[in-house]
Amino acid sequence: MALPTSFKLRIEDLAGFAYSNNDYTTTDDAALQQFLVDGCYDVIFRVTPVSPDIIDRFTTKTSSGSFSNGTSFDTYREVAHVYRNNIKCSSGKSRYHDSYADTKSIHYAHAENPVWYKLNGGLYVMPTPTSVTVDIYHLPDDYSINVDTNAITDFPKAYYEHICLYAAIRVLDYRVQEVVQEDEDPEMMGLLRAQQQKLQADYEGKFVIQSGGRK
């Protein structure tokens, strides 16, 4: 489905505005932005277990010609792949960290068969990347989203409708809470709940379709 001119308009079409200070005529852009960001990560964590290779569609690259072993793993939101000198590293295990530097070990990591692993909260690449470039493909630290546009860097367009549905469901959560707090007409509550359930079913259905029916 083609998006309208902005994420905000699509969310409004699905659920109405998010409220700001109990004023339903004012759009809370900050809330919508956070809902969309949360939706991005919800999509990623739903689709990657079913199709692990699809993670490549969501990653960004950080390159360094002076990478230091032991760099905090928390520097990157989630590491998908590491390349040493343009050669993809295998994902190693911390229990073999001594063996990766031992030329007599079957686990020895050499320049043509490099390894990356996590140890004590640090990221390591073997052989030690001296004077070579290390490329780390990872999820963005946080997606930067302008709700008045319909584009997100490092996030595929195929999932834009997914995140709009996710955000619309969250908007309806806000609207339901407001109805409860203001003790409004129970009929309104029923309508909001029904729309929320419909959108939730639509959202879940998209993942079933894309997984070929697997859950």
C-alpha cells in the first residue's frame, strides 16, 4: 500500500491523532515519533527469527581503520556482521578467545578466516586488526524519524505500513486511557477497542503472510 505524504497522515487515517495535554485537536508529534521508532524495532525482532538473513536490510555500517579490541559492545545497538579487511568474520565464542591467537589450535583465526566475539562486555576481532579496516554492521542506535515525511534511513519501505499500524495501535491506547479518565460514553470505549483489535489483527496478519504462514 502506498503511503500518503507523511507517516502522521497515515496514522491519523488509521486511528486519529495522538493526544497532547488532553487536546485531541493537537497532534503529539513526539509521541508519534516514539511509537514509530518502537515499531521499527518491533518489526525487526519479529521478522529476523523467521528469516535471519533479512537483518541486512535494517543495518547500518560503522567503519574504523583503528579499531581497538575490547571496544564496548554497547557502542552498537545490535551487531549483525563484522568484516576484517573486507573479509567477513565468523561469529566466535568467548570460551575460545585464547585459542583464536594460538597457531596450534584448531580454532586459530587467521587473516583469511577472521573471527569476532564478545568477551566481558567488549567486542573483539581476531586476528587483532592492526592497520586494517574493520566494518561493523549493526542496527542503528535509534531511528531518526520525521513524522511529517514518509522516509526512514536504513529501514526498508516494505515495512512502513507495519510501523504505521503499530503506531496507530499505540495511539488508540492513549485514546482509551483518556476515555477511562474522563469517564466518557461506554459506546466510545467500545468503538475504540474494536478499532484497536482490528488494527492488531491486521498487524499480526502481515507477519504471518510474510513468513509463509509460520509463526
